[in-house]
Amino acid sequence: MPPTITEELTQEVKSYVRSLIPESTAFDEYYPEVVLSYATGRREQDCPGAGPGMYYAAGVVRILHECGLQCFSGLHVPVGRDWKVFMLRLKGRLANAKVLIIIKTAALYESKPCLEEINSAIEREIPLIPICFQEKNLPVRRQQWAKFTDERSELMIANVQEHLGKINDIPNPGTLLNVPSTLDEIIKEINKHVTIKAHVPKPIQTAVMVTVTADPEPEPAFAMTAPKPDSGSELELRTFNPGATDPESSKHTQAPPTQGVNLGKFDSRMHHLDHYL
């Protein structure tokens, strides 16, 4: 997670996510089966409209795309469009949502749009999959969406708390950031509901932050790790670098990395953003 999310970085993240919509599909015709709800959670140092939640959401979108799943989030909405077109993916006449993924952070419980999105999914009996990204300092029941006190909001809060409270987070306990093996569980859970199934990496692949040692000035890279055949504890690291022409140039061997997941890093100096996310 960058210490500060700038305007430039925010634009790069959003541009990357929008680029994942198939070229043959217009935005107004893009109604995938997987929909993702997140709260930005802006920190004091972040630019307006940006925060850790945005970064987590983009990382999940990236992972799902790599597994063959199309999804929709607020990050997909083009510049100049009303964010409420998101709701059409849940309750519009063309809605095709089969599952709603919820990025669970403390900011979720302060977001009126997230409350409305989750409530709409519940009303339409769309399955919910809460992915935990923050385990500590989550608000207790009475503090969830506490600033919304009108009758309609109170009814939505009661409905969401009743249904969401019955569902175990993935992972439980822990967060996706420190229990990355649950990526496999998330994909399997999504596959229970969608028509076009995602592929589940075998053996289970773990997203980690590694350093590509071949670079003269090492840059962190988002990679998938898998046991290297007959290598004991060594790992083969495959970086997502579309600019690499030599397959061997993106393979390196090192001791097992520290357990953990990193959902990516954007760097405005790099041309291939998906190298990081």
C-alpha cells in the first residue's frame, strides 16, 4: 500500500481497471456476473476520491481477471458518468449479477453507497462474499452506518446487519493480506454461483511481494509463487510482465518469501501497470 495515493496514481489505477473491459464490449453493455462493492476509506494524506479501499478493490479485480473472471466495480465507471450506474449492475433491467463481493474494511460501515449496494443485493437474493482486509478497529453493530438515521437508512441497516452477520468473512480469522492461501477459497466460492467458471490455480498459488534480482535497480513486482519441481524449498517466481520477451528473464530462484499477500503497486514511471497489480 503506498504511503500516499496521489491524483496521478489514482488515475493510473482507474485506467488500468477500465482497460480490463473487453474491447468488443461497450461500457453500457458490460454486465458481468461478479460485482464488487468497496468503500474508498480516504486517509488524510490521500487525494480526494482515493484511499486503501480503492487499492484493495483494484487488486481483487486484477486477481479475478487473471483467473478468467470479469467483474464490475465503481472503478470501472468512466469519467463523467454518474456513479449510480453501478446500481444498474445489481437491479437494472439488464442486471446479470450472480454474486456481490464485499471489500470489508472499517470504511465500509461509513459508506451510504455501500449500504445501498449490499441491501440491493440482499433484496434480489444475490449471494454475498465478504473478503476481509481489516480485522482490527472494525465498528461494533451499534456504530455501523451510525450517521445515517433516517427511517429508510435504519431499515437498510437492519436488513444488511441481519444477513451479513450470518456470513463468515474470507478469511476468518485474519485478512487476505496475511492469509493469502484463501485466494483459492474465494475463487471456489465464486464458482458456486457464476456461469463462466474461474480457473483455480493448482497448486495453490500465493501472491507475494518479491524483488526481481535481475534488475540493476530492483523494483518490487507482483508475482505468483509455486513450488519448483524437485527443488525442495526453492520457489519459481513468475512475474506478470507483459513486456518480457524471454520467458527465462522473468524466472528467479530464492528462499521462500515471508508469508503475506501484496495486491500490487502502481508506479507512474512504468509502462506496464499490470506488472504491479
